[in-house]
Amino acid sequence: MLTVQPRRLLSRPKGILVIAIFLASFYWLFLTGDSAGPIRSADLPSVGSAGHAAPFAPVAPDAGTAQPAQPAQNPIEGDTGKSTGKITEGSIKQSQEDKEKERERQKEKEKEDRDRFEDKLRKDFESESETLAADPNAGAIYGLTLATLSNKDADRKLKYDAALKPAQTSFGFSADKPRIYDPYPTYNDAKWKALKRAEFVTCNGPDGVPIEDIMVFKGSPHSMPAPGFGSYDVLDMDQNLCFERQTRLGPYGYSQAGKYAKTSEDWNSVKWGQLQELCLEKNQARFHAKGASNPYLEAIYSRDNRTDANSSDETEDNDGELKRGSGSSKNDASTKPKLRRRLSTQRLTESSKDIVKEERTALLIRTYTGKTYSENDIQIVRSLVTELSLRTGGQYQVFLFVQVKDESADIWRNEATYQRVLRSAVPQEFVDMTILWNDEATQSTYPKLTGDQATVHFAQWLSVQKFAQEYTEFDYVWNWELDSRVTGHHYEFLEKLIAFAKKQPRRGLWERNERYYIPGVHGDYDTDFREEVESHAVNGSVWGPPNLPFIKPVGPKPPVKKPEDDNYEWGVGEEADLVTLAPIFNPIDSGWIMGNDILGYNDSTHDSLDVPRRATIITQSRVSRRLLNIMHVENLRGNHVFSEMTAQTVALLHGLKAVYAPIPVFFDRPWSSKQLAKWFNGGNNGESGGVGSAMGWGQEARFAGSTWYYRANPPQRMYLNWMGWEDTEIGGPDWEDLYGRPCLPPMILHPIKDVEETEPGHSSESRLPY
């Protein structure tokens, strides 16, 4: 027979030798084999649209390149040239240590290569920035005035023109008359009634009469550059307008002479919370009185959610009102703190079922105890309440959402303490629209998050999630920073962002979200940009949630198997669960310092660091109650990512709709579109994340000359000039006598701190924290 018989083989010396050689060869291969496994193309850094190649990408050596010496193999104990097949524990341990040392050396080398690469990026950017600083067009965003307006009589869309109404008022600082600005729907017209909505009822302002609209000037400053990122056209926003401080803030207490139309005593008698509640009562037929409880608490991961700290008071209350502890026997020290509802909207009753209910949005202005409110801060809060809540009949409701920093203040069990902290925390006119919260409230709600994981810096959304669980009448929540400013009209600005997000198709959406939209590079948003982005989706587009065994997605399933089978239809007309004002980028390998701040999101076969995630710098965004509900549940399970990743990552993992709305962002230097793409979309395939990202540690100085980031110089400088004060040799009374009254197009600015009159020679600077 041709088959070798095992017994005969073992009975021959040569057979034993063959086996010994085979075993020795196999062991040698085991010791010298590559434990890292095969390299996938997706693992290799590639050249991005900016032309940056990762310096640590593996490169195949050519024939003339000396190869690195292989580590010497430790001989098997007793090996004298004849293999005995004996393997010792010590030799295996030594080999493993050698491999570990080699891996550490490789990691260190990669880190050194990356550091050199990113250091070169910093120097290259600084060089280009300094060159552009000397350009005659540098600083064109500063010093814009009514005296420089052009295109005053340019044709505009009919709907834009309809929002501008003649005003009888004139001002000495302008030869042109302003226009009354009314961007609201035509309430109660035939179109309104065709939607089966209940009647809109006009609400009164603090003077007891209907709200007075703000005013605006037609035209735009002739030297104003186009935005570097974003687009007015894409957002369907009228950019041929200019807002001036007196006509913009006059109804809210500002006067040209720096004095106020009302005295402080007059304003102190105003109760903005009560005004909002009375307005809502007039329009109660339009809205649901109360929403449903969180459906995911029992339906999804119910076993994970049942903890002693997560008791039935998440969804129940004896008298229908969600109250904090009042110090009574009913609220002992073990009771979980609840947010105080200042006034009672639950008195509202449901109207006819034939009425199509409108959705409501809460806008939470984030602030804290110890904050000093400038007159401008107060005027901005008044304008938000008036333009979003009173003027819409309760479509929005505005709250001051105050973090109590003093943890020793027993606000949940002592009524007197609560009232003392409340009244010392905010101006008197805002007391009845203020909600207090502290770390005790969030930590007791989320017992699986401990230490820093449950603090406001690492987990800013916990308090918002708690709000959504207790204020169920709101379908959406805006997380709003008090150090941001909208120069235009609040209602028009927010509604345009939401309308844009609603019409976005889901096909290619996550890929579009990852990039700053730069019109000069990307072309038309709905055609060229879509095609360009999808052409780079080499590994396929995000299409539904990722397949992870520890996540049970709550979002809808894609209607077709592949995105290419969808004609940009899925998602159109669907409200976005998340709307951000900056790209939703992939933080992996971006250098963003908090990109690996992850707790949970794992199982026995998945490491936490492997979970797909996204982030947006600045948490100012609108979030749906659906998203907040599942964020709440994930945190109850002990799953958590850093604040700037939270809403984005949960939306991704659960297949919810997230949209980056490309707000106009301006720069103080005349960067070309290609330069902006290189420095801000320099990742693989033109993404904003990846190696060398502008969001990476040490790279964020690229945003220093922009109008929207967490550290940037133009916002403060532009806003102080706009308020009539000097900053960097522009602004102030003498300057305005020569050049005219400052005005700005509709835009949103961040950050803006301490809006107070400046001294001569003042110069603002927003420094990075490193």
C-alpha cells in the first residue's frame, strides 16, 4: 500500500527523525510568526485630499534597502545540534517578552513619526497664516457698517421680501430707514387651516400688549467676504440683511445712549416664566399637555435598567407634577432628586382629536451659580423668550438651566435653601423660568456612572436627559450656550437649521456630516457634494446602525439593502434626532484628546475602544426626545462617552438621523477654498477627522481666526465692535463718528465672554488652554 502506516513510521529511526524535524520547524515558525495578523488595506493610513500622507504608514523596502535584523532566537534548552523536541517555560516567556518589547519600540517609533508630522503641520499652517495676515484683504470681517451697505434694492425671493415690512421709525445714525422684520408663518391662513392645526392666539409681552418685532436694514456691507464654511443659500436664509444693535436689541432694553427704556425696577417686576405659561394656556389646543413616558426603559434592556436607584419614579408621580423634594416626610433623604417645575403646565387639557398637534421645543440656556449677568446677557435672554416663545404662541419654551456648584447646598430637601440659591443665582425677572440642578441629581439618576464620569465636564448631557424624562411635553431640546450670540433673528435662524435637517436624505448623510461644507470646493450641496462624498466612500456608506451584539437599535431599518438602491428618498421629510452646528467627525486617530473617553459599550468579544463613534466640538445642538430617551437608557446601563461624543455616538449606534447644518462661518484671513479644505478637511478622503485633524491636540489654532469654535478671536472682537465699543483699534464713539454704525449679517458667534464696555486700547484674545 502507498499509505504510510503510523506504527511502521514510529518503529524506524528515520521516521522518528522526520517527526522531530517537523515539530522543531513548526515551533520555529510559531516563535518567529507575525502575531499581528494580516494587514488590511483599511488599517493603512492613506493620502487624503489635502495631500498629507501619514508618516508612519508601512512601506515595502526595495531590493537595495538593508533589512532590520531579526531578533535572535533563544536556543531550546539542551539543543546541541540535535533536536530533542523539549520546550521550556522560560524560553517561551523570553520570546513573549521580546515580542512585547518589539511592539513597544514600534509604537514609540510611530508616535515619534506622528509627532514630527503634526509639528510640521503646525509650522506650515502658521507660515501660511502669517503670510495671509499681511494680505490687503485680511481683517475684512471687521469694521462693517451701515455706511458701507450695498445691494439695498437687489431682487430677493418673494418670501424673503414678505418678511420685510415698512417702518415709520428713522434713526439719526443712518440715512436709510430700517424694515420691520417678521419671519414668522402666516398664522391662521388657509394653508395653516389645511394642516388641521388649532388656532394661533397672539400673546402679550411684558408691557401687556402684543409683541413688537425687531428691525433690520436691507443690504450687505460691500467688503464682507463670503463665508469660508457653510452657506446662506443652502440654509435658505436671506443674507442680504444687516442687523444693527439699536434696532436689534431696542425692544429688550438697549438704548442708543447706553441707557435703558425701562428702569431696572420695571424689568424686575417682569415674570418671564409666567408670561410663557400664560401664552401657552392661550394656545393649549395646539399642543399635547404631556408626552408619553420613556418607552425604552422596559422595552429595551429592561434587566439592565432595573437598579435600586432607577425606581418607578422615573415615570410616575403621585399628583401628576414632577417636583423636587420639599423637605416633607414624603421626601426623605433617600428620595431621588427631581428637577423643580417652576409653574404647572399640566393644568392644560387635551383638545379635539381632530386637531393635528404641533411639536414643542425646550431651549435650555446653560448657566451656573456665581455667574455675573451683564446687561447684554439679560437682553439676550429676553430676546430668546420673546422671539421663540411669546411670538410663536408657545411653540418654544425657554429656561435658564442653572448648575448649582455648591454641593453642600441641600436644595432637594430644604425649601428655604432652594429658594435662597435660586434667587441669588439669576436676575429677579428670570426666577420663575429657572431650573436648578446639581451633580447629586445626575449621579443619583445614573448610579453606574461614578466619579468624573457623572460630572458636567465629562457628561454634560446627563442633566438634559433628566430634564427630558421629567418634562415629557417637549419633543425636542436645544442645548444652548449663553456665550453664543445670534446677530440675526433667533426664530428664523433656528427654524432654517431645522428645515434643512428635515429635508436631508439619509443616503450618504453620515459621510456628508464628516466634512466642513466648503462651497468653493464641493459645489452644489445637493448634487456635486453628494457625488464627491460618495465617490470616496471606499468602505461603503453608513446605512443603518452597525451590527453590535450589545446594542439593540431603536431607529428605523433601511428600506433597501444597499444605499445605492435608494434614490435619495429615505429620510426626506423626517425630523432629525440630532442637529449640530459643526461636522460630526470620526475621532479615531484624529488626535482629539477626549476621543478615547469611553465607558462600557463592550462585551466579551468587543473592546470599548473598538466601538464606532462620532463627535462634534461645541455641544450646542438640538436633540429629539427619542434620542434623549435612549441616551438615558444607555447611561443607566453604564455605557458612556465624553460629552462631545454622546449624542452623536448614540445616534450612530441606534440608527437615528443626525445632521450637521452648515452654518456660515467666516475667517479673518482670505483663505482660498482649497486652503480651507487642506487645513480643515485634511483627513482621508477629505474628512475633517483623521490624522492631522484640526480638532487634534495642538492643531486647534487653525480655528483662531474663525467665527465658530470653542476658542476663537473674531467672535468677541466683532461683537464688542457691534455693541459700540473699541476692540483692536476698531469701534467706539469716535470711530463710529468717522466710519458709521456697525452692522452684521445674520450669523451665530462663539465664544463671547464678558460683554462690557471696554477701555481705550482694549484688544480681545481667546486663548487655547495649552
